[in-house]
Amino acid sequence: MATAPMALVAAVLSPSHGPRGFTSKAVVLPSNRRAAAVPHRRGRRSSSARCAISTVNSNGRLAEADKATAAVATVGLQDLQTTPLLRREWHDEETVTMIARVTVHTDSILQDPGKWSFGSIADILFRPNWLRLELVSSELDPKTGKEWEISSYAHNHGRHDDTEFTMELEASFAVPVSFGPVGAVRVVNEHTREMEIGDITVFREGEESDSDAVTFHCNSWVHPVDKRTFFPLNSYLPSQTPEGVARLRKEELQAIRGDGHGERKSHERVYDYDVYNDLGDPDRDLDTKRPVLGGKDRPYPRRCRTGRGFTKKDPLSEKRSNEAFYVPRDEAFTERKNLTFKAKYALEVLNAFARNNRTKDHKSLSFPSLAAIDAMFKDGFRNHPEKDDLDLWSSLIHELEEEFGHLLQFETPEIHDKDKFAWFRDEEFARETLAGMNPLSIQLVTARTFAIYWILIEFPIVSKLDEATYGPGDSLITKELIEEQINRVMTAEEAVKNKKLFMLDYHDMLLPYVHAVRDLDNTTLYGSRTLFFLTADGTLRPIAIELTRPKSKNKPQWRQVFTPGSDGSVTGSWLWQLAKAHVLAHDTGYHQLVSHWLRTHCCVEPYIIAANRQLSQMHPIYRLLHPHFRFTMEINAMARNLLISADGIIEGSFAPGKHCMELSSAVYDKFWRFDMEALPADLIRRGMAVEGKDGKLELTIEDYPYANDGLLVWDAIKEWVSDYVTHYYKSASDIAGDEELQGWWTEVRTKGHADKQDEPWWPVVDSRESLVQVLSTIIWVASAHHAAVNFGQYPYAGYFPNRPTTARRIMPSEEGREGMRRLAAEPEKVLLDTFPSQFQSTLALPVLDVLSTHAPGEEYMGTHADPAWLAEGKIRSAFEKFRGRMVEIVAEVDDRNEDPERKNRHGAGVVPYVLLKPSYGDPADKTMVMEMGIPNSISI
């Protein structure tokens, strides 16, 4: 049997398996555990035993819930006596032997070969005493009035798992019976490498299964020499904190905040705020200089501070790094996720590079035919779910086999697999506004605007922009045009009154950027309005598209309305198809920049930073929210580095190019409100629902798959959160008096969303109802909202004629006589010249594919429970009820997708709506990535 040093050396040379070496804890319901292990009077006497008392300097934080397997050792009382710490005599006080069992994980050579030096391996071989544990009493030492700690080194217990890079250690403590319940464990890593501490279990010697055993769910990386503090699974409000660990609780939060100075290092755990000033790289190329997002001129949420210096050519821009952008250590991807993500992305990029290598010098080269686009995809090669039962090495081999087997061909998106002509159909164009990848933009046209819901569109339709700058504001979609398109079955006023008219409105939002975008190469832009009519069978029919170019110094405003089969001619039909391509490019860009990036990734990051800075790891609200923050900061850092940066993939392939992020700032400034991010509020705001007399929502369009399924999930989330909050807060005064909770919510507003801190719509967290609403909103956005807009990207936009990321050519009618002549001669070529180029499409496809992928080891809503939830009986029961409700929703979604009356999700060639279908069974057994489940967090 390998010793601990040899076990770890062997692990270094073997690939790991599972997240951070620890397998994810799903809903495995163990027996309830009590607050702490209390020694009983049946130990031995020891006059020579010592109690080590030491000062506290560092802190701990929960990472994601993972379980572990391992390898082990014990240390006797003689080791404790030789610990070089200040000691206090126990004299003849009776003691008991307590055991602390801890799992330890380290990265493999695959993750970071450079960190494994000869010295670090030798340190393992010749210095076995490298992990020191200290038990901290929940009570203060009655003789000193300070924290009461007992220290011991952990040794190999005799078991290990080379493939998991995991070993199990044990430490033995002689504990006086007056020590009291264990309130914390402190860990010091004296090895040369950082180690991840998994679970720590403290129990009486020989009674490992005793219900009095105390579990510490750490799952956190501990840097050499740092002293870290971890608390048991029991959750406490600040006022309930055991006296013996009260100071440690506060000290932990203070240390994790940092001091706002210096550049952060990869091993640190500091959370702080900064503006988005690192998207450009002016020292490399001054053309990549980008405006700072965040501040009075361009309001924006805050990101995690990295502390890098400023560029030489722009004192407002932070230097970019050749290394990964800093995130606090426990926010980083697990080893398996990191390597799998890099392997998949690298191979996708290799695929794109192989194609683009022929066109990189001709970035504007169009596809020669629609058949050439179809040839990019291999029939039968589908975007299948990842296998989750492979170890790391096997997973990488699987990725290589899959990708190299299909090199130079992309996976067939579901929309193209179901119906190869769906992209051309008006029915699908309209259906996807309710059941596609961006079902959050469609709005009701109403007779008047209510103050709180000013986003609604009034009829007659009029722009709110300055006519002196942009031209006439009245829309060309007139009463007469509407009545003609609906065959005069009712008047336009009656259509508005009966809630029959809906719109995608990108007119005022895009018009200020039109001229700037048109100055860029290989792209164009309009302001657009698209009007839909609700038919008797509950489906939408597009009836008009208005495209507008604002006036400039030397040109008047240009605008035109296009209708299906305009004037009954073939030319009119082609103009309609081109107009749809422009609108789809607008909607796809808005989806990526606003519905996806801004409203989920970007706006959630401040909640995460504030939670870690203000809520202790033992706070019940921290433990409720923590699973919903998993990996988000790492993904956002990668986005700043690769996707949304200057000349990055988003600017290179999405409209409006280099102005993308500036546009997202404008939308944040004018439209984003926290109180409207909850699903019911968002639906009401857009006129897609009203609140009935019984308080329940009534949908304006009955068959609205995103809203139908979303409301089921929203109600389940809110009920679970309500049960949770009610358990820990007995009254409103408990909430108002919770200094950590109030500090968190204040910091979300004043620091995380500082540019909107004075808005009157921010909720005041002063009751259980208001707290439940705030928490439910955050959980909804991080889980279901993100799932709805993320995992459909490749299935719907992978076949880019269905969802072009940009439009490159102005309408033939704007070009004039020559443009119309070219359309008449070569209509397909004009359409292909409007679609993204070969370079742009193959640049975007790998990203859409990677973003739409569920990671191995994903934690899905309703199937994953934080260990702290299971340790508390009532919370455990509430979660079981929530899990049961998720299973019921699965059945309801399946029934809806089989209902022929629901034409927006069922029918010939129709992709069923499963983006908000909870996880059930084995996610890898599903036929589509979209139906694998709702991840707890903003994850890929």
C-alpha cells in the first residue's frame, strides 16, 4: 500500500477525474448532523497533554459542493506535544481522543506542468508533516477569554486514489472535556504547492458514524503558509454566531475584501470592484482603444478588480495580460472543466482556422451558394450531450476523436436538422420570438404607456429620438398599412385594443449607431421595427418591417417599410427576405449583447463579489446563493479576454462591430432595472402578461413557450426560497438587524451597480417578502434566464441563415436603380452578400458551439443540493419538495411539447421547446443539448 508521499507523487503522473478531484454531490440525502462534536467523559487522563493557543490571520470560503475519496494516517499525542506553538497546561483535566479526517487534492501535471518541480516532489517525499490542523472551540477559553484551539499535523491514513489526485489524511487530538463543541477548523499548508482541501470530518476515535460527527465542507484551495478558517455545515445569522468563532467570522470577511491596492495574484482570494477598462489594448494597437464602461458617461455594472497597471498610450485603460485574467482562486474552473473546455475550444478553433486559412486574406468573401453553406454541416453529426462518466484522460481522448473525426465540418444545428427550409419561413421567424434563443424582446403594442412600464410601444408608433438629429420620428407603419396586411378583419385601433399587435423594436436603440457602424468595413446597420399580428390559432404572423437610416450632414433620412410578398411580385418577396435578414442580425446581436451578456453574466458578477465580501461562509443566505455563482467569474474573465475585447470574436462577427460593448452600456443605462429582472415583472413590463384579480399572471399570448415553462420554474424557485428564508428569519426585525445581509444588499447597489445606486426602484430588503423576491430574482437570472438564452445559441444560430450575426450589405432599394438591377439579376448572390462572410461565420460558429455545451460534472437545478441544506432537517425537506416540483415540471413540459394545439412548440419540422426543462435521469442520455437541464449557475 502506497504511503502518503508516494501516493501524491503517483498522482502527479496520472490524469485526474472529476471536478477538482472530488465528484459532484447530487441529491444524496445523508442523516442529519448536529451542530458539533461534544466530547464525553469517557476519555483518559493526561497530565502531559498540551493545548495549543495561536492567533488567527486568515480565512476560508466554501467552493462548490463536491464529495471525495482518498488515502489516510494518524498522529499521536506525542506529535501534538512537539508542535512549536504557545502551549497552556491542562493539568489533570480529563480528555478524549478526537480524529479529524481530511481529503486533499492537487492539480496534475496536465493542468500546470511548470509548478511541479523536483523540489516540490522532494518536499512530499521527505517532509510528511506539511498539513497542520487546528480545532477551534465554539466557546471562548474561560481562562483567557480568547479563541481556544488545539493543533496537530495530519498524516497519511493508508488509502489514496491516484486517478483522482486525492489523498486522505488524519490528525489525532487529545481534547479536554471542557473544550466544548467544535466551532471551526483552521488549516495551514506547509507544502510548497497549493492544495485543495475537500471535506473535513471530526469525530470521536472509534465512532466515525456517530451522528455527533462534525462535517466541514471546505472545497477550497489553500496556498502555502496561509492559515485558513473553515466553519461547519451549520448556518448562523451574525447575531447567532457562537462566541468562540465570532471574531474569526468577521476577520475572514475583512481579509477577503483586500485593501484595494496592488496587482492580484492567481492564488489570492480577494474580491473587489473595478470598471470595464481592460477591453482594449492601445499599447499594441491604438485602434483597439475602447471607452471605459462604468461611470457617469457610460454606466455599467462593475467587474472583479485585477489591479493591473495602466497602458502607456491611454492612462484610462488597464494593461492586458498574456496570462489568464485574475479571478479569486476558488472561482476558477475545476481541472477537468478547464482542460475539457480548452480542448474543445482549441479543436473548434482548429476547425475554423482550417476553413478560414483559405479566406483570411479575403475576410469579405461571401459563400458562393446556399449549397456551400449546407456543406459546412455533416448530416447525422449532431450537437450531442457530453458524456459525464469518463475520467479526465478518457474525456480528452473522446473530444479528440469526435473533433478530428469531423474536421472541416460542423455539427448539424437542430433547426437545420428538423427542417432545412425553416430559416426561409415566416412562421419560423415569428415562432422564434416566443420559443427561440431570444424570447425576451417581443413587446405588445398598446394604446398608451403606463409610467412604470414605459418600455411598451404606443400606437401610433413614434420615435422618442430628436428629429433634428435623426429625422422624422413618425413611423411608416401606419393604420392603413396594418389594416391592409390583416385583410381588414378589424381596424388598427381594434387590433391594438384586442392585443393583437406585437413588435420587435430596435429603432431608437440602434439608430444612434448607424453611421458609425457603416464606417466600419464589411458591415452595415439600420434602425428597425418589425410588427407581428396574433392570429386566431395563437401564432404570430409578421406583417411589416421598417428599416431606417438616419439623416447625416450630406444625406436625408432614408426609410422604407417591407411587407410579405410586397406588391405580389417575386422581387417584393426577395426584398422581404433581405429585410428579415437585417432584423434577424439586429435581434441576434441584441440577444448576445443584452439578453445574454449584459442581463446575466455582467449584471450577476456584482452580486457574487458583494456576497463574498459581505456574507460569511456560515451565513444561510450565502449558502443559498453560492451554488448559483459557480464558475461565473471565471467565464466572465475569459469573455473579457477573448470574446468581448477589442477585435475579439464578438466585435468581429456580430453587429455593431467595435461599438458592441458601448451599445450594451446604453441599454444598461436606459432599460436595465433590478426590479424588472424577475420573470413576472419582465413579462408585465413588455405587455406579455397582466396580473389577474387572483394575483396570478395571465399571458397575453397563451402559447408562449418561454413564459409558459418559465413561470413554472419561477414559482418553484420562489416557493423554495420562501421556505428557506422563513426558516432562518422569524420576523422582519431579524432581516433589518442582519448586518451582513444589509451590508451585502447595500454593496450590490452602491458598488456593484454604482451608476444606478440612486434609482428609486431598488427594493428595500426589510421583510421576508422583499428578501424572497430579491433572492428569487437573482437565482432566476443566474439559472433559468441564462439557460433560456444560452443553450439554444448553436441549435438556432449555428445555421446562420436562420440567425445571421451581422448584415453586410444595404438594401437594394436604398442603393437605388443599380441595387435593384443587381437584385433582379442575382437575387441569391445579393442575399449571400448580406449574410455573414465565410470568415465571419466560421469565426462565430466555434464560439456558439462551445457556449451551448453543458460541461461534464454540471450541477443542475433540483438535482444538486448544497451539503449545508441537507444538514438541516427542515431545509432538507424543503429542498426535497423543490426537487419533486422540478420532476413534475419535466412531465408538464413533455406534455406541452406533444400537444398539437400548441403550434409554437409542436408540429412538422418544429424544434420542441426544452430550454427550461429541468434535468431528470442522466443528462448525457438526452437527444439534444437543450434538454439536459437548467444549470444552477451561469455556466458553460
